[in-house]
Amino acid sequence: MESKYRDIYKQFVQDIEQGKRKAGESIPSEREIMQKYEVSKGTVRKALALLESQNYITKRQGKEALVNEIGRFDFSVSGITSFKEVVSQQHLRASTEVIDLSVVIGDPTAIRYLGVSPAEEVYRVKRIRSIEGQKSILDIDYLLRSKVPLLSYEVVEDSLYAYLENVLHLQIAYAKKIITVCKAKKEDQFYLQLPQDSYVVNVQSFTHLKDGLLFQYTESHHIIDRFQFVDYQARRIL
């Protein structure tokens, strides 16, 4: 049943997050879970697949599933910080896979959020960000080609912001960010290996140059259970 596997998933999540199931411990076998909850093998496997996709357990081939160490990565929403800077500050092992680098015309997302005309050329960049060996973020960037005339796979695989600031000498001033939780799209499910009914945290960034020009729009789809979003503010003294 659709609701039953989610009930099993939620119970395991609660037990893990409350410390009732410790990191490194084995979870019950599929047969034991079937008997306890009086469900089919398919229902149990669905629940376990969801637990694994959300990083609560690791299923080993031909062996039991183990509880993972639960921890969320800090992701700053204050200031303009590149992915490379975020992971290096936390000493995390990370990698980037470029799945799309193309020049597009008439892209509806670029028209809507960058405000370009249907005839204007825009770079579209899609990247999968992996942290500690796990696919965790799908980044989709749109940049005005008039301001970024040339991009390469090497640049976007390494650090796009380092290239924009140090090579093109663009003066990036500020970014507006909107954070929402939404159901994972088919693209998220495919690239981040998520089940059909999962959710992601979508961080939309509207990045402006010093002269106020909006030159970049970004959507970052984060696996919901792997991050905590932090902000730092100084106290204003009146």
C-alpha cells in the first residue's frame, strides 16, 4: 500500500534521528519487517529504497542494511559563496559532473527569470554536485552570453565564479535568494537518484553585477535531508 511504506519509512527515520538505532547497526531483515508490519516484500523494499535514497541506511549487496551516520551539511544563504568555497570551508570531499553546457535561445526559464528577449542567447549549465560520494545537488544556471561570451567544460567543472571574477573581471555585487520546498521533478529523480514521491529544497538565486544588471539566474535543487540552511547576521545597534 502507498501509505504503509511511508509509515515504515517514517518510523525508521524517527528511530534513527532519536538515536534508537545507532550508526553502524544492522536494521531488521526484509522478512522481519514484513512480519512486524504485516506487509508485502514490495512494500518493505519501497520503504528501504526511500531510506537509502535519503541517506539513512546503506544496503550492502547480499548482506544486511546498516544505519548511516546522520549529519547535515551547512549551506549558507547569506552572501554569495560558490559551491567550491562551501565544501572547502567544511573540509568535505566533493565533485562536479557537468551534464549540460549549451547556448540556448528562447528558453522559457531564461525569458521568465532573466528577463531576456526570445532572440537573446543565454548559456545554460547543468551540474550534479556530489558530496562525500553522494549525489546531493542539481544546479541549473542561466547566464547572459553578452556578459559571459565563452564558457568551457573545464571552467564550469572547476569554479564558475572564479572564472567570472578572476578572468572576466566581472564585479558581482549581490544576489536575491528564494528558498522553497517542492516535489522532485523527473529531472531531479533521474540525476539525483530520488524516488518518485520525494522532495527537494530549491534555492533560486538572482545574481546582479555592480551596475545592477541581472546577469545570472540559478536553481539549486538540494536533497532535502542532507542540508541545513544557515544565515549569519550582525546585531544592529541603535
